[in-house]
Amino acid sequence: MGRRMAKETPFSCSCGALHGHITAAGIQSGTHVVCFCHDCRAAQLYFGQPDPLPGPVDILQMSPEEIQIDDGAEHLALMQLSPKGMLRWYADCCKAPLATTSRTPKFPFAGFIVKRISDPSGLGPITTQGFVPQPGGKQSHEKLRYAAAGLATRLVKSWVSGSWKNTPFFDPETQKPVATATILSKSERAALYV
């Protein structure tokens, strides 16, 4: 399915108690990426998901306002790997990871976990690979320009329209997260970076 044929796409947590959809606009403007970074792997391990090594975590980078929770919003929970880390949203009913966002709605970014989408065929091809392991322990990014261009376009649209205020992750009045974060201790983090 090409981007011109983007359509509303359903998602759910593992048990189905929390479910919703990504708007057609979110699918059309999103950037399909994969990430090999240590934090993405650590989060998957924390949530009890299969270890993604050696492969990456599959993500749709998008505007958070394009994520709509239709039922089960009371299960939306939050974790941070560190006090200043990204916000990692999950469903507390089954501990299924949903999305990663910035710590403020004023920077409208969401990395939605593709595994939550029952039919990801409409997302289009993977355009960017981040933190790809290289010899000697180094990492590189492949075709980062696609992710950067998509992010810039989405940010401008959200800021100009004011749609950044309409996200399921932040209260529109206080601009605070709708859930209190569980922040991992140094020892808890260390156990995930093995």
C-alpha cells in the first residue's frame, strides 16, 4: 500500500484491553524506521518482550496527536529509563510497550512500536536505520535524512496548527503526562544493559 492510499490503522496492547487507531494522516506522514540503540533494547527487556538482539526495534515515527486511544486509556502507564530519559508509554494491563515520546508535548514526537499494529503492511518500507552496530563497537545511522525530514515536517505542522496539544499522552491544560512515571534506578537500568 503506497502513502497515497494510507488509511486509519488499528492497534492494541497484547491482551486487547487498550486499543485504538493511528489516523490516516499519521500513517501518511510517518517515517518507518528501525532502531538498534541500547535504550530501545533495554525498554523491550523491561517490558518482558523478546530480546531484539541482534535485530532492531521496529518503529513508526509520527506526530503523537495522530495516535487515538479508543478504549482502555485507563491502562496507559509510563516508564523512564532515567530521570531525564524519554517517556516510554505502555499498557499496564499486560505490560505491552506502545510508544516513546519526548518529555514535553511542545516537542511533538512519538516513536510508535510497530509490533502493536496487527497489519503493518500500510506503513511502507523502512527508510532509516538508527544506531546500526559496526565493527569495534561503533554505531552508524543509515539514511537518517528521511527521518530528519519527516520529523521537521511534522513538527512544523503540529506547531502551526496547534495540534500538538491534542495527544493522549499529555493533559491539554497542564501539559503534564497523563500518568506518573516509574523511573528506573541505576541498578535497575544496569540489569537491562547486559
